[in-house]
Amino acid sequence: MKNKQERTRFIQEAKRRLMKQRMLSALLYGTSIVLIVANRGAYWPFAVLIVALVLIARLHSKEVNRDMALTPHPAMKRVIQVQYVIDYCFIVLVGLFLPVVINLGLPFFTSIGVYLLLAIVLLLTDTILERRGKVLDPEHPTKKELRTYPKTWKKLKT
């Protein structure tokens, strides 16, 4: 199995290769949210949103399979899966907050409270899983290590 530095390089290079797809799916997701807010009565923007969410889920699936292949520990594989599900839920939560509040006419301050509560629960769960992952497989890079290393998205040298 690869050590932490090799795994980090491998994941960073794979992320670099997926950058164009990630940017396009994020652009489609943002556009769909703007369309939903701008066209309150129409249902067609939701089709664009579903396409964007499917593309994002597909990218997450590729990433989770790649990361799970780097660890031999079944418990760590489960932690990785749950972390990606939490990341996906957070993407949905952040993006759909305003469209849901506007289109459904929900009370704004109550919605903010529910939103903050869900965001805190997701972030705390992710932090707990990150710590558990460090114990299960110390050689697997953490999210912070993947964010801070390397400082560039240029092609990594091996």
C-alpha cells in the first residue's frame, strides 16, 4: 500500500484531472439555482438542477471509489463513503437554501435556524469522521492535508 505522501500526490493529481468536470458541474448547479429563483412558477429549472446534482454525484462517486481503493481497512472505506455523502449533502444544503425559502414561502428566520442546525450537524459529523479516519488508517491523507498540499494545481511531479 502507498504511504501518506504517495496517496496525497495520487489524490491531488486525480483531482487536478477532474477539475474541468467539477467546474462545469458547479457552473450548471449555480445556473440552475439562479433559474429556480428567477422563474418561481416554472418547473423546468428543476430539471436543470437534477442534471447538475446527478453530475456532482457522479463525480463524488468517482472520487469515493478512488479514495477507497487506497486503504485496505474496511472500516476506513466506510468512513470515506460517509464523508463523501456528507459533502454531497452539504452541497445540496448550501445551494438549495434560498430557492426553497423563496419558492415555498417559508418563514425566513425559522429557515435560517434549521439551516444553521443542519450545517453544524454536518460539519461536526465530518470532523468526527475525520478524527476516526486518522485512527483507522494514519496513512490516509486528511481533507486539510489534501487542501494545503501542494500549493498549485499544476501537474504534480512524481
